[in-house]
Amino acid sequence: MASKPTFSDEIANLLHASHGNPIKICMQCGTCAGTCPSAPFMDHTPRRLIAMINANMKEEVLASNTYWYCASCYHCTVRCPCEIDIAGLMYALKRYSMWKGQFKEGLIGPVFSETFVKTIFRSGRSYEPILATTYLFTFGLQDFITEAQTATTMMLKGRLPLLPPRIKRLKNFRRMIGRVIPVGGLE
Amino acid sequence: MNQQKKLLIIDDDPDFVEGIKSILDAANYSVDVAYNPKDGLNALQTMNYDMLLLDIMMGRGAEGIMIARKMRKDAKLRELPVLIITGIREQMAFLFPGEPVHPRFVEVDELVEKPVEPQFLLDKVSALLQAAEARKGKAG
């Protein structure tokens, strides 16, 4: 039916249900890169990453931190004159790299995502103190103390629960998830 | 085999598809491939196949499951044997700490996990095709 897809085709397949235009039509205007608040921290700007995908530079794209540093503010998607869903592309690349187990070492993003999903699975709610452990220890001492102080103040004001919250009817929720993902050990 | 059987693979991993397609081609099956769920569903609705080999994790997430459920609601596609071949345990290992992928999470004929042994794959495919023929024979 179809010949073997290239890397850019694979990414296009991941975005088959996206409302945005295909990334092949990117005209490299750089609006996304100029707009992105995380761009200074990225290995490659979103504009360059799109060009790299279109050039099928799979290894270089997967080894970059660009898509893990995307803050999902959607500013690029809103401003793109070609109407490409760039934030959606960043999510697609996160999925792709996690499914393939190929991403840059030492990133917080993959562990953070994993911990987040696990927490939701267990209790139906996210719990910040557990999520914070995925990135807190990468901070310097000064930032660590500031973060701990903020958390203590929030806890005293009742904005941060001491014990992990649980939703009601957790069993139903887990059964519902089981219908979407074939999780191991579910009844 | 009196007539060449037509199979469809819906899987977004080109390398894996290349592998199983070559195994099935060598066993004299006619194999079509769709690399995303949308093309796959289109192909299923427009052409006639004897069997479907389906991946789970595609596109936005577990879209293979959506295809399997849509097929169960379609009177024509309901009879088509479906073999799910999934690498979900490797892709989302943290959800399966040493446990099996739940075998009956969606109503399909068989579920196997990647990587698949060539002979095991061929055995499963021929067994499912035979079972489908037997069902057809009974109905007819």
C-alpha cells in the first residue's frame, strides 16, 4: 500500500488527528522560536527542530531537549502563520521518544511524566510533594531551601495536602482507565 | 492453501512492520500496510481483508483499542479476525511492573506481545484464519 515511511512521515502519522496543518508546509519564518519563552534553554529552537524533522534527522531530533523543555503555553501554535500545531508536535515527540525509549539522558521531563501518570493511577489525583521529588534534587542548595520554605508555607495555609488525596469511587476510576489502557493486573 | 489470503497490518513502527511483512510475504500471504489509524480504518472500510494485525500505541495514544471497538460496532467488520501485536509493556513499562498485559481488555481474537517469534506469528495467523473459516462455514 505504502512505501516505508521516513522519520518525518512517522511524525506526521503521530499527528494524523491533529487539527493543525502538516509540518511539511512550515516556511521557517521563526515566529515560533521568537515567541517561545523556553527557547533560550533549548538545544534547538522549535523552528530549527521542524526543519530537522523535515530533513529526517531522526537521531539529532531525539537527542535534543527541545520538546522536553516545551512549557505547553501554546503561544507558538496560536501565532504560527501556517497554522501548524507546534505544541501538539512537541507532545507527539515526547510520546514517540518515550515509546521508543530514546531520549537525552538526565532530563527531568520523562521521569516527571512517569511519576505523574503513576500518581493519577494510584489515587486519581496528583500529589505535588511526590512530583517535586523528580526535580527537587537537581536544584542547588539555595533554590532547594526556597522551594522547601514555599511548600511549608503552602502546607500551613492548607494549600498543599499533607497526605496524598484520593478521589471517591477509586475502583470505578481504575476500571475506567483499564478500558483505555490494558494495565497489568487489572480485573 | 487454495486462495491467497489478504492481511492488513495497522502499525506505526516502520521497522517492525518491515519485519513481520517479510515473514508473512514469505508465507504466501498478500499483505497491505497502513501506518496510521486513519488510513487503516479507511482501508478496512473500502477493501476486503481476511485478517487484521493491529498495534495499540499509535497517534494520540492507545488508538488501536479505538479501532478494535469501532470494528465491533460495524456489522461487516465484526467477523474479521483481529490479532493485536503490541509493545505496550516496553513503551509504558512503568504501568506493567512485572505483570502481563491484560488479555481481555478489548474484545479481539488474540493478543501477543512484541517481539514476536516468526513461527509463533505464522501459527497464530493460520489458526485465526482457520477459525474464521470454520465460523463462516457454520453460518453458511
